[in-house]
Amino acid sequence: MPVYISRDDRYFQDNYQGIPGNGYTGVIEKMLDNPRIRVELNTDFRDVKDSIKFEKLIYTGCIDEFFGFRFGELSYRSLDFNFKPYDMEFFQSVAQINYPENYDYTRITEYKHFLNTKSRKTTVAYEYPQEYEPGGNDPYYPIPNDANNNIYMKYNEEAEKLSDVLFIGRLAEYKYYNMDQIIARALKTFEELC
Ligand SMILES: Cc1cc2nc3c(=O)[nH]c(=O)nc-3n(C[C@H](O)[C@H](O)[C@H](O)COP(=O)(O)OP(=O)(O)OC[C@H]3O[C@@H](n4cnc5c(N)ncnc54)[C@H](O)[C@@H]3O)c2cc1C
């Protein structure tokens, strides 16, 4: 964790920082609002992969899962989010405060700061670090170390042989991306495909 001693209370150090005016929900809703897009929720890729026809598949799930774990399992970090409502306008003065020691949770996020939401009440999320348990919780962060990098390289070699499947995103590329980076990655991929 980098430590900054300054009066800048923002988490990141980029000069220009922001989020979409209606949040990411608004962006995704607009993107999906197209008659040519069909969304199937609660549907595992593995259950439908043989019944869906495609020219190009963009795969955003775990790359080890795609290849049936044939070179072993990659490890991931997970989190447990405990959402707590409070009967007060604000719980904390900024969106996110980290607790690197002394507590079981590692940060508290108060989302209403992001979009300047007006409400007499608030909800915050306490984040508790967890190991990833397939089927039990979600894989959030890749764990880059020699063992995992070696496994990933084997999967990546297989992935490069498939001309009709693109592996994109933090799970498919086993690489941490922030939102600005993954959006840039998606736009670049779109340009290349076109
Ligand atoms: C706790 C946390 C906090 C973060 N905070 C920030 C932040 O403050 N600022 C910032 O810029 N970024 C943040 N990020 C990063 C941001 O969330 C990622 O950059 C972004 O979500 C990456 O997009 P993606 O498409 O690679 O992956 P995802 O958004 O994870 O999309 C992958 C999709 O694939 C689906 N999928 C996976 N496997 C299957 C399967 N077998 N079948 C069907 N669907 C499947 C998943 O359900 C998911 O919808 C945070 C990430 C986490 C985990």
C-alpha cells in the first residue's frame, strides 16, 4: 500500500478523476438498451456454451475455468461485503476509509459520496478479506506470484490458439484492472474488431 501524506482526500492520484454522472449502472443500462442485445442473468457460461452460436466470443470469466482447470487452479482473493444502514446523513466524511490493521475489516465505503446523493439516511459497506472458494463466493482479485503466473502462461498459450475467442478482463487475463483501464481495454478491442 502506498502512503501519501497530503491534503488530497481522494483515493487515487490521477489529476483527473470522476465517475459517470448516473454512476456505472446508468452506463451499463444505456449500453444494454439495444434490441440486438439479449441479457441472460444467472446463467453460467458453461451451461450455454454449446447451445449458442457465435462468430466471435468475448469471454470475461476465469481463464482456468474456461479450460476446465487442466493446468491447475489459479488463486484469487475474495471479499465479504457487510452492508449496514445508519440513521444519519453521513457516516464518514469521505467515500472510503481504509483500515490496514487493528480491525477485521479492511475498509469502509460510503457510496452516497460518489454521486452526491441526498438522503437523511446512509448505508456503508464493511469489507472483510476472504479466500476465494469456488461456488461459495466470488473471485475478485488475481494474486500475481510466480506459481500463478506460470499457470496463467500455460492457459494464455492455449487461449492464443483460439481465433474465435477473445479473453478480456481481470478474470480472463488474470490481471487487475481499474475501471478506466478496463474501459480503455474494451474500447481498443472494439476498434480492433471493427
Ligand atoms: C472490491 C472491488 C473494488 C473495486 N474498486 C474500484 C475502484 O474504486 N475504482 C476502479 O476504477 N475500479 C475498482 N475495481 C475494479 C473494477 O471493478 C474492475 O476494473 C472492473 O469490474 C473490471 O471489469 P471486467 O469486465 O474485467 O470484470 P467484471 O466486471 O468482473 O466482469 C466479468 C463478468 O463476467 C461474468 N462471469 C464470470 N464468470 C462467468 C461464467 N462462468 N458465466 C457467466 N458469466 C461469468 C461475471 O459475472 C461478471 O459480470 C474494484 C474491484 C473490486 C473487486
